[in-house]
Amino acid sequence: MRDIRNYSLKAHNTFGIEACCSRFLEYADVEEAIRVAEVLRETAEPCMMLGGGSNLLLTRDFEGIVVHSAVTGYSVDGHRMTCGSGMTWDDVVSLSLEHGLYGAENLSLIPGEVGASAVQNIGAYGAEVKDLIAEVVAVEIATGQVVTFAREECQYGYRDSRFKHEWRNRYLIVQVVYEFSTAYAPRLDYGNIRAELQQRGIEEPTAQQLRQVIIDIRRAKLPDPAVTGNAGSFFMNPVVSRRRYEALLADYPQMPHYRVDDAHEKIPAGWLIDQCGWKGRSLGRAGVHDRQALVLVNLGGATGGDIVTLCRAIQHDVRYRFGVDIHPEVNIV
């Protein structure tokens, strides 16, 4: 178990924000997670669970304990894969295909770790990880007991779960069990997947070809955090009532949208932000990526406060023009 005082978090957030925590605890297996839980029970300091930091914006030093999982390794049992919570998510996608397990192709190259995937319900290109999660194994901080939650107990929603609400800071996730399909059924109708495949002369892509297309699309429109600090998609796509959607469509007939159910439609937040003229603009050292308006970037030396100021300006303009509220997907601390 790693236990470090006055620890820099710059390498643990993809925005590259300078910030420190009072204490950093890291567990590499179940036994160490139980020891970390014991430490947390004995202190009154606030704590924060941290994955890869790809969905985090730090606005200040954290006066408390940051806990990180370094649990790695995986096992395959039939169509199930059990993965350590500290594994990189994209490695899971790659490994699943190596084992002839399908369903995660559209989630390729999403940054972050396995534990965070179960907290955040990551998603992209018409897929969400909740449809793959079978169980989440965790250590309960209050008791030190190992508990297993079935997918249904986690109450997954759009970028949401109980781990973000009533279970927040109550559990140390150790493993996530994913349930894949042994039959490949590609999902090609979201975003520009089909267009990219057609451009490459591919009519019926293999799983590896689909994964590569997803990776190439993401790399083409999303900046590399190692070069330009960012947290990927900063805002969630708003879901609006059908009445509101139809009113907007009358004014903006070219507006992209995706059906949620009979009563709701999802509108891409990036399109709304782009229509407000924010793509490629900046406020100080915080900016909007010039190829994807959904991504806010650290242009070098930005503080978390600078990013928040830009976020609020964008929210104001989208609300003023469209009457739609957009909310950060990123966890702001």
C-alpha cells in the first residue's frame, strides 16, 4: 500500500492542473483495499476516490485523502471478464477482442480506468458500459467487508450511477466483471462511423476494423491530453422533451438529434456550443478545442478556475440562444 503525504496530483488529472492533496493512498489488491478502508475509518479527513483523472477538474488543493486503485490483472471465464479496477479501460476493450468477446468496440479509446467506468457509466457512439457490466466488487469502507453489486443494484443512468450519489465515498472498487457477447453484432449507425467505413471501402467491418475506425475518429477530433490538457467531453448531451425538441427543430431543421424514447430526444451539446460560436475560442488560458466544441482545453498554465469560468460562459450562451441547460460531465472539485 502506498501512503504519501503532500502529494502532487498533476500527473493524476488529464487537464494537467497543478494541485496537491494532503495524503495519497493507493491499494493494489483486496487486502490493501481493506487496510485503506481501515485508515479511512480512523480519520475525519475528507476523502476523494480518484481513477485516471480523465473526468476530473481540480480547482484547488484537496485538503484531505485521495484514494487510488492500482489493482490490475484480469481473468476470463466463458463470456465474462473480471478486471482489476486500476486497469486502463482501453486495454479491456483490446483484450476482449483478443478473446473473441464483443460489445465494447464502440467504447474504444475512452480514457480512464476500469473502476471509473463503473462509477461514471462511460459511453460513446451509441454504446454504454452499463450494458456490459455484470457485477462490481468493492470493499465497504465502514465495515471493511468485500461486497458484490449486481448491475441492477447500481442503478445506472446516462453518465450516472449510485456510486456518484448515495454510495459516494462509501466503497473502494476492486474489480469489475464485464459480460460480453460471443457473437459479433456491430453498431454502425451512430455519428460518422458508416461514412468513415465507406471512405475506407469497408462494407462489413470486422471487430478489429470497427475498433480501429473508432480510435481514428476519436484521435482526429479529440486532443491528446499528453500534449494539450483536457478531460475529453466536458459536457453531457442534454435530453429534452419532445415538445422542446420540436420547437427547436422548427427553428433549426438541420439540428442533429437522437431518439431517447417516445417523450425525449437527445441533442449533441457540441453542436449547441458550436452554434454559439465557441469552437476554437478561448478565455485566457482556457479554450474550446478547434475540432470538437464539446472539449475544453488547458492552453498552458490554466487553473481550474479558468476552466470553470469558460464553462459558465458557454452554459450561459447555450441557455440564452436555445433555452437548453447543459451540464458538465466532468467532476469539478
